[in-house]
Amino acid sequence: MSYACASEPLRAANRLSGRTLYRWRHFSVDGGPVMASSGVPIVPDGRIGDDVRLDALVVFAGGNPSTIEHGPTEAWLRNLARRGVRLGGISGGPFLLARAGLLAGRRATIHWEHLPAFAESYPDVEMTGTVYEIDGDRMTSAGGVAALDMMIELIARDHGAALAAAVGDWFLRSELRVGGTPQRTGTAERLGIADPRLLRVLSHMEANPTEAPSRLRLARMAGLSVRRLEDLFAARLGTTIGRHALALKLDRARRLLTQSGLSVIEVATACGFQSASHFSRSYRARFGLPPSADQAGREGSSRDGSGRDGPGHDAAGRTAARSQSNRTSPPSR
């Protein structure tokens, strides 16, 4: 999805303008075909490291991008940056740009599933969590249909708002999102909650998942008694304040275990658990397996080059995961 949403707007711009405004080529690690998780192969025009002349290069990364360590890719990206090539990352692609040291001090975004791991690994990047960000000659997108929004914005900057609007119409996109738009739907839509008092509390808890919640403080935030707030949690969510807070912490912990290089102890500490034993018991109770099992799955993925497919990713097929994870698609104009 991310790949199609990034490349198709360029084709549409050419078609609608009647001119060849954009040309693009593909590169993979070894120059061989890259198999998408849908089974569709993409045949590259070259390999990473080739001496090429480009205006821009966009990096796609599927599976678990935090496990991708490929020196030649990082060196190639740095070389292109020194030559003034605009660099972009889509879905997990920003991980590769950050690993190459090309996002330090920049405003950037990444798919929400990777946000906790990215923030822990690269605190020098101003991570926003929006659908896309364009900061000078760096552009990043959360992936999925957000790539379409970013490419239409780039077309507008390159060739005017009228053509960009026509491309949006071409793909039946009646409402384009700007760069600062949040990636996910709001708490009310996701949880089916309409009560504004409960929403204030839930939004605060989601924004601060590692915080040890004070029931009294949350109740004051809602303008309710602690007992009434607990009643709302039971009636609307079927849980308690404490259990909901614990679930948020554990969900964050799982994303860190599977998407970062942190150890189990480091994840437990980062997520606010007071002891490794409490973390392990709670993790097993929620997910049915110990945290070490998810960590082992991540490390095994790193060793064999396979990636864990996830929402919003150009996830790799198991037989071509490393090529997929380092796939690049550079549009040039």
C-alpha cells in the first residue's frame, strides 16, 4: 500500500499534465527482485551503492525496521545526502534514515507501531507521530495512505496546487490531510466513547502510558468522584482504571520488545514497572507468553532477515525480507 501510494501519484501527475514531470527507478540491496507480502514482485533497475543521479530518493522498509543493519545502505544514503539529494522514508523507512544519522535535529514521523521504539533509539529526532512531515530536504511518512497525502503535497510544491488537486481527484481523494494531521482516529472513535469526562481521562492516559495513574487526580480531571469514575470505566470499558492503565503500559512494552533493541529489563524500566518479575507476570497474563519470547522472536527475525508484518507496512515476503526491508524507490523530476 505504501509503495503504491507513493508511486501512483507521480504517474497520475504525468498523465494529467500531459508531460513527463517525473521519472523513477527502483533499487534493492542486491539488485534482485523484491517480493511484497501480497506476492507481487518488483523488479529493480539497480542495486544500492550504484552511482546514480537523482533529485530524490525514498526509502521503504517493511517488517521490523529496527532490526535492519546494512552498512552499505547507510553509506549510500549519506553519500546521496552530501550530494544534495532529497531523502525520504515511508512506513518503517525513517528508521534507516535515522540509523544513517540523516534525521538528527529534524522533524520526522513514522508509523505509530514503531513510534515508541524509534523515540527510545533516536531521541535527537523531533518525532511528531503525524501522517507525514517535510522538513527541508527530508520527508517522512507514516506509510499506508499517508504516503498519498505526502506525495500530493510534494507535487503541489513542485508543480502547483491545481495539478496536485487534480491528482487527488484522480484517486477519488476528496479530503487531503495536511502534514500535521494525527495518524490515528481519536479516542472517541476507536473506543466508541462519547462521554467528555471519560474521554479527558482516557486521552490523558493514552498520552502518558508509563505514568502511574493517581485515581484521585484522574477523577479531578473528569470532575467526578473516584467511585463515579470507576463506575464509568466499568460500564463503558468493562474494566477498572488500574487495569486499563496496566494494559496501556503492556501494549507499549510489547511494541518496544518487538520493535527496538532494548533488553527485557530496559523495556520494563522504560514502561514504568518497578520490578522485572512484576513485568514478566503481567506480560504473560495479558499476552499468554513471557516477554523473553517476544524478544527472542525479534532477535531471530534480525538474524534470518525476516520481518514481522504489521499494519501500514510494505511487509516483506519471508523469502525476500532483507531486500524488501531495504527497498528504495527514488522519484526524480
